[in-house]
Amino acid sequence: AQSVTQPDIHITVSEGASLELRCNYSYGATPYLFWYVQSPGQGLQLLLKYFSGDTLVQGIKGFEAEFKRSQSSFNLRKPSVHWSDAAEYFCAVGAQSGATNKLIFGTGTLLAVQP
Amino acid sequence: KAGVTQTPRYLIKTRGQQVTLSCSPISGHRSVSWYQQTPGQGLQFLFEYFSETQRNKGNFPGRFSGRQFSNSRSEMNVSTLELGDSALYLCASSLLAGDEQFFGPGTRLTVL
């Protein structure tokens, strides 16, 4: 079955500290992988995506993610967190077939940033 | 370029009523998808449309339906509302299926 697991429900980091949010997926075919961020009361904003090619992808706001096929992981990283990064982060997987836009989301990781 | 717009942003209904939510995709985008977000179930795929055709449907009861118009605008309808339908309903658009999707701000539906 297709699924996305984000093992950390809630993470607190200090401002300026590094961040890594974990994401593991189960998908029958080669997937498209995404990280979205959601601020309270808002929709989802795409941080970055992996379609193919270089397994280290750069996104907006200084985020990056690394696709590791052998570990079925797509972890999100940021070297130095800012207070404005406090939000909920969702990992998602989609089909590469192009036949559908259906995304399967993880349960999200709520990030709190301490001053 | 304007983003995805959803109307209304907030809605309060009572059990048994029906509701229609609207989504206007980014200009030129032909694919529209809908998602339901609740604290208990998270983000769940409802359905997607491409060029007025439903391409895929999630595991929701028949009370949930949708359509897409020739200008790519989409509506979703929920009939006989239940308390559990209270959620944030998100719409996303993309140029083509399989492309990057852009999400709207959502419609917050509260069922009393």
C-alpha cells in the first residue's frame, strides 16, 4: 500500500539551530516527492520537489531535501532555523506516471522555534 | 499571476444541509484536485479533474461530488452534511497531471 510516514509529530528547535524532518515512503513505483509547509489557517506552500536527477534538491527559504532510494526516505533539512519557520510541514508522494495528480500526505510535523 | 482562489473562505452549516465550494485555478492550469484536511485523518485526497473529466476519486462516500467547468473552475458539493464533514477543504491546481501543484488557502467548513 502507498503511504508516507513522518515519525515526528512535534519538534522544537532553538533559533539558529539546524533542523532535520524525517519522511519515509512506501510506493510501488518511482515516486515524485514533495515537502509542503502550512502556516496556521493557511493553505499549503511547496518548499521543494524531487522528480528525478540529482538526489539533493534545493528549495525555497533555505530548505533542502535528500532522496535516498535505498532507505525510502526524503528528509528535509535546514542549516539554521529562523523563528518564521515555525509551521507544520508535510511530506507527500505522487505518481510519476502523469496519469494522476493524487498526492498521499504524511501526518505532518509541527515545528516550534524557541528564541 | 493570481494564485488559486477558493470561495467562500469560511462556512457554517447545520447537519443535513448541503454545501457547494468553489475553486478557481491559476490561469492556464487545467488540472484541479481537492483535499480534505481534518485533525484526525490529516490530508486526504477527494478527487481530481482534468479538462472537465474526473480522473481519480478518493475513498469518500457518494455525498461528496465535484465537477469542473470549461474554464477549469471547479466546484465540490457535499450533500446531507454530517458533523464529521467539518474540515478545511483545499483545492490545488497544476498545468497538467503530474506537474507541481499549487494550493489555495482553503475553505473552512463547520457543521453544527
